[in-house]
Amino acid sequence: MRYRKMGKTNVDVSVLGFGAMRLPMVGAKSGLDSFDPNIPIEEVEATKMVEHAVEQGINYFDTAYGYHGGKSETFLGKALKPHRSKVMIATKLPPWMVQKPEDLDRIFEEQLTRLGTDYIDFYQIHGLGAATWPKMKEMGVLKFLDRLKSSKRIRFAGFSFHDEVKIFKEIVDSYDWSMCLVQYNYYDRIYQAGRDGIAYAASKGLGIVVMEPLRGGRLVDRIPVEVQALWDSAVTKRDPVEWAFKWVWNQENISTVLSGVSSLKQIMENTKYAKDATAHALTDSELALIDRVRAEYRKMLKVDCTGCGYCMPCPNGVNIPQNFAMYNDTFMFKDSKEMNVFFYNNMLTPEQRASGCFECYICEDLCPQKIKISKALKEVHQTLAGK
């Protein structure tokens, strides 16, 4: 296993991290089952996965309060108990469950109990963005993190992020964070925090942890014929999974990349790829090939939205780029509609959904791509409302 520094912490973390959001489940039929608290984790298989990860030198394990309906933390704490002294546990505080300042301590204590530990290595605020950041500041979360650090109940504080780069930079500048967790892959280069946000956070000394390097598997499952032909044209033959990981690892400011594994086979393959995880390893021709793969995917876009954000903010609160991103995903990546319908109806607020558009056309005047946004938002809602 190779290791990199977690930003200014000077802590060595394995280049591959273990993500515990998509653990194998008993009788699972869909990727959405990991959100169902009634479906149990297949603990025998999952324990084998953890053991293999530790044997191969993975020392960064990531979970969250809500993963697997709350069961992920409990499982991971039990599985890592024999190895606690040589691994680091990262988990997340759920802002949506914080209604009063006292909830911060209550939730944290519950997480310690679930994980069976008396400290957490990397404690993050989950999914910070424009909607949650003001609320968490009002609840006193920054002083709360200071208190946890001073009492050595957490070693480092960070946040995970799903919003636009402007708010990302604001959050980075607001506190002495040790790390951040962002979605990043060769397709999502300018999505959410993107490479601009990553470079900014790294310049401030934050460790960068990457989630969704395979875009939830969509970059490697049931690949379109046109894309596979491009991969097949490479001089050095690699599995699409390896190409995706190598693209992220190629960037020296990335500390570790999370693999949300669902089987022993997956973690075995990923740890094999991690043995050759070095920065600046891809040649110019290989980077150009990955660029062509990305361009081929983009040809399949239903709405040619680049996510630039010039249309924002919408006066009625609609998250226009996010709606278009989910809509495009539905057509670009096979079998992704069910997941996008779920996110549209459960992860966006009613105001943020496409149905909130009241056709003021302000956004259309601002759009560099000249997209007929109001019309396209109607199509988004028809597709993703799930009715």
C-alpha cells in the first residue's frame, strides 16, 4: 500500500480508503437498498472485506451516522475493534438531525457508542452546503468541534460537501479544518467543488479525500459501446476501474480516494490497483484518452449544461444545475434512473426541485449555453418526479 500526507496534519493515510456506505446486504436488489434501515448488512462478507483491507495496508475507514440506516457505524466499529490502534475512523455528523445545540453532543455520544471507541480520528460535518452551513453555524458547531479537539475526543475536524464551489471556498475559509471530502472523478472535474475547489483547499493545507471516483459505479458498469471502444484503443490495457482510480491518484494534492465497495472481489481488485497509485504517472496520451472518454459521455447529454452556475441563484430557489445533472445522468448511465428519482424526491428540498420553476426566464438570459431552461426543467420533473 502507498501512503500520502493528509494535508497539514502530517498524518500518513493510505491512498485507498474504505468507504462503508455500500456494504453488501442480505437480499439486496438495488443500490438504493443501502438507504433502507430494514435491510441488514451481510456481516460475514463485509467482515472479510474489512480484514482484507487491513491486511493490505488500508488505514482510513469512512462511514457516517446515516449509512445503512445507522448500521454502518455499528458494523464498522465491531469489525475494526481488533485493529483500532493501526486504523483511522472517519464519520460524519448529520446536520439534518440537529434541531438544537444540545443535539450535537447527543449525536456524537451515540456515534462513539456505535463505533465502540472513545475517540474519532476524522470527524466531519456531513454534506455541508448553502442550505446547511448557516444552520450549523447558528447551532455553534465550530465551538463544538473546538471542544471535541481540546478534549481529544476527535483528532481532526473536516466536512463533506455537495454544493457549488463558491460556498465551498467560503466554508474552507471559515475554520481551521484539517480535511474535506468531495466528489471528484474524470467526468466530474468541474462539478460541485471540482478541481478549482480542490486546489483552493489544498493551498490552505487541507487534506483532500475523494468520494465517488467511479461515480457510484456508473463510469464502470455497463459501459456504452462507444466508450469501451476508446478504452480498447489504449496502448496499455487497463480495466475502466483502474483508469478511473489512476486519473484521481495522478493528482498529487489528493490524499486518499474512497472506494465504496460492495464485495470482497471489489476490494481485492482496488487494493491491487492501489499498489501502483502514484502522482504524475499517466502519460500525455493517456490523459488525452481519458479526455476523449469524457467527451464521448458528454455527447449523450440531454441538456448541455456545464454546471457553470451563471443561472444561479434562482429567485424561487430551484437548484438548476443539480436538476440537470441528475436528468443527464438518467440517460447517460444505464440503470441510474431509480437512483436519480430517489435523490430528486428525497435529497432536494421542494424549492430546489425542477417543479419550483415559475418561468420568470431570468436564468435563460444569463445562460452562456442559451439553454431553454424553463422548458427543460419541465422535462426534468416529468422524468424524475416518479409519478
